[in-house]
Amino acid sequence: GAVVSQHPSRVICKSGTSVKIECRSLDFQATTMFWYRQFPKQSLMLMATSNEGSKATYEQGVEKDKFLINHASLTLSTLTVTSAHPEDSSFYICSARELGRLAGLTQYFGPGTRLLVL
Amino acid sequence: LAKTTQPISMDSYEGQEVNITCSHNNIATNDYITWYQQFPSQGPRFIIQGYKTKVTNEVASLFIPADRKSSTLSLPRVSLSDTAVYYCLVAPPTDSWGKLQFGAGTQVVVTP
């Protein structure tokens, strides 16, 4: 089956620094990737939709200048948390929709990245 | 996107069948119903998807009544490893979409 990887799996950083999280589709091409955030004991919250070669679309309430998304190729999307603060500590998950597959049908999720900001 | 409602939690014993019902009263004609499973500190995993009637795979069955306003995920003979959160999602397959809105999910706890 289709595999999506994320790197790093967990990261600890100091407040004020920036952190980059990579999301890769390993055996398929993804025109669209999605970024979610999940706080403990809560559900996944969609942050943004990332389309290859174009600007990301952010959900209401998500700061685009703080969460920079780049989708430079059909297999890679990156999320950069700029000037991270302790409240940004969360579990970040990406998902990818395979090129040619109809949207809304099967999406493949990455294993997630645990971010802890001290 | 249609809103979904699921029980917050369900408890079961090993070997029993677990049925989780999801309500989606505002489901649209072209919406599909998808179920995901999530273990702690992992990304969601696709379980099953359907449009109407019954769908079965090696993991679960999905029952969808004629009015499609609800659906039931059936997990046969659960084991301890089936302890997870299960999410029911409804979304259309058109290319202009693709966004998935996760509800609270159902925490299933399987005990010996």
C-alpha cells in the first residue's frame, strides 16, 4: 500500500526557534497534501491544504506566517513552525492524496511528528 | 462537509464483536463514508470505505442503510490490539475537495 513518511518523528526545540517537518509520499505522487495538528486527547484539526507548485490554503484561525508550508515536488511537502512557542507543542500529522485518485476517497497518513517546545 | 456524530467511547472484551454507529444526517448525494483507526502517537490508518449497503474487507464490515443517514462499523472478534480511536468521516470524491474534517471519534477499549 501507499506509504507516507514524516521526518523527524519527534523534535524538541527552544522557544523562539524554527522547526521544519518533512512529509514524503514514498511510492506514489501526491498532488495534494494536508497538514493536521492534534493535541492530547483531542481529534485531528486540519491546518492547511498543500498543493504542489502553488500556495497552501490555510484553515480559519491558522497563521500562515507562523506555519509555512512548501510543496515543492509531487512527493514532498514541508511544514515550518517559525518562532515556535510552548503552545505550539503538539502532534503534527500529514496526509497525501495520490495523483489521479479522486479527492475525498482514501488518503494516506504519515506517522506524525511530536513537537515539544521548551 | 457533513457533520458526523459518534459515541465517545465503547468498551468490549476480547473475542466480541464491536459495532460503532455514526450519524451523518446531512450526508450529500455524492458523499462517501470512510472510517479510520488511530493508535496513540500514530497517524490515522484507513479501515474501510463505502457509499451504500454493505462493504466488507479483511478487517471490518461497513453497513449503510438505504437513507445513508448513518453507518455502522463492525469489528469482528476484537483483540487487545484493536484498542484505538475510530473516526467516521463523510466527504465527496470530487477533485476540488479532498479535505477531511475529523470529529471526536470513538475510543474503543478492549480488555481481556
